[in-house]
Amino acid sequence: MRIVVLGNYAKSLVLFRGPLLSAFSKAGHEVIACAPEHDAATEAALQYIGVRYCVMPVERAGINPVKDLIFLIRLVWWFRVLQPDVILAYTIKPVIYGSLAAHLAGVRVTYSIITGLGYAFSGGTIKRRIVNGLVTRLYRAALKTNSTVFFQNPDDLMLFVSLHIVKERNATLINGSGVDIRYYAQAPVDTRPIFLMITRLLRDKGVVEYAEAAREVKSSHPHAVFRLLGPLDSNPSAISRSEVGAWQQEGMIDYLGTADDVRPFLRNASVYVLPSYREGTPRSVLEAMAMGRPIVTTDAPGCRETVVDGENGFLVPVKDAKALAAAMERFITDPQLIDRMGKRSREIAEEKYDVENVNAVIMKAMGLA
């Protein structure tokens, strides 16, 4: 069959979907992967596993009705020319407009992966509530034609069911995107207090709470290190460059910029921290678990599934910098926790999040196993 996979970021096709695309290709299917950017490295990496790369122009963030309509029309035309047998989309715009275009173009089999709900479902401001209402309607129109919708945590699944976006019988729960436990091999851990957060610099990821907690911990433990790795973003909830600079100037945060390979940074950290407000299932946490690092994250959808509180890390309330500081401080006052909890993280990664097992569930639901 000819399978078209739609994403909103070129590198994610390799980093997050590479093993799945490879599995499709190895099963004998023609696979075409699409994202907005011209990216020679991604194209070469996909070609190596037998997958063709195509540029699909769409703005990742924001809602512009004119641009989004043009994108939809282009997708309909492209699907009619390409005549795919199956479409698989992930992230919000590819899911919504890919599903709608597939239906209009007569593609009979469409699947979507809900990788998280993001800005529109974060609540709070009037603007977010307006965006939420619009996105809910778009999801409802788009997903009703899907054969199966994959969810990465039970909270998102039940929310979509309660909002009548999908029927429960058409939903399949998977353990995130999975993680390649061989590529992210377990690494010896340093028990010095070196904390690491890897994320796009968004408020909804809990970056501000991480900085505030770092300030509190360093007041009692000035030798503690708090590192932050990840790109600045254009999302409405983005952290500004000046804010990051102020944290660096104060000595709270070591900002490391961006990296294509996070493994060296995880090797040089003792505890991984992600105080996000909501996730699908955070891939960075799975990578840290696979490499044998204890986790501090929030008791929030998508995050809470990765931690057995007190076994491989600690869960803290959302938006609670004091609780976050207290959880991180436990690793400073009792450094033996780092090794013990890190080993348990690796065990959970092997048992629950091995990418081969996750992909087997997806392929079986798609009738490709």
C-alpha cells in the first residue's frame, strides 16, 4: 500500500516516527513522509530507511483562516494526484486538515495520533477559550472520518469522548511514541545534583516553575546545577530570549541552546525534570527513563503515566514551584535515590515504552501487522 504520513516538524519524522516509518517500509509498503520544512538531513535519513520525503507547507502555530484554507485545498489536490491508500497524521494541524482533505479527496482509510492537546486546551484566558471552541469543532469534523484515533494517555482519550469528538470504540490507547531503548542506552549516573530539563521554551511546559524552583533550591544548596536545553518558540505561550537571559544572569539556569542529539546531555545529568501542564506522553521523559535517570514531573495528563511516585521519581502539582523545589531537594539530601530510582526508570522504559512494542500496537490496529 501507499502510506502518507503527515507531521508538523521535519526532524520529528526521524526522531519520533523513524522506527514506525521504518517498520512500514520493511513490511513492503510505499511510505511518503511529509512536513513543512525543506530539510536535507531529514530527507537523507528517511531515504536511508526507504521512505520518501515531501514538503507540505503549513504554519505550525496560530490560526489564519485564509492560509489554513489554502493549505486544505492544496492537500485535497495533492491527495487526488498521489492517491494514497492510507493516511496517518499526527499533531494538530496535520490531523485536522489532513483528515478533512483525505475525506474530500476520497481517501478511504485515515488514522490520527493525538500527541497532546497543547495551547488550545490549556484553559485560562478568553483567547484560549475561543481557540478551544474552534479547535474542538474542527477536531469533531475531522476525526469522524478516521478509522482509528490513537491517544497517548487515557485523559486525552476520555476528554475527546466526553466532548463527542470521537467514539470510544474508534479510539486506541498507546504508550506514547515509545522510545528506542537500544539507542537511548542506560548510562552510569553521577549522584551530584545536576538537574536537566529538555523542552521547547513554552510557559505551558513549566519552564517558569523550573526557574523559580531552581532559585529556591540554590538558596540552600548553591552547588546544585539546573540546566535547560531546547529551542525558543513562536507559540503564544513562548518564553522570551530576554527572560532566559535574566535567569542566566542571576545564575539560576544554565541555558544550553539546542541539540539534535540529547544523549550527551542526559548522560551528564543526574535527575530529569519536566513540570509540564499537560502532555500526550512526553518523549523527553521516556528518553531520560531509558538512560536510567529518575524523573520529577507533574501529576498531569500524559506526565503522570511515566512515574510511579516514589519508585522512579516524584510527581508534583501543576504550577507549584515550591513543591517542585522540594521534590528536587530530596535528591540532594538523599543522593542514593538517584541511582535506585534511575534503575527503576530504565526497567519501566523496557517494560512499557519500548518503541517496538508501541509500533506493534499501531500496526495491528492499522491492519498492517
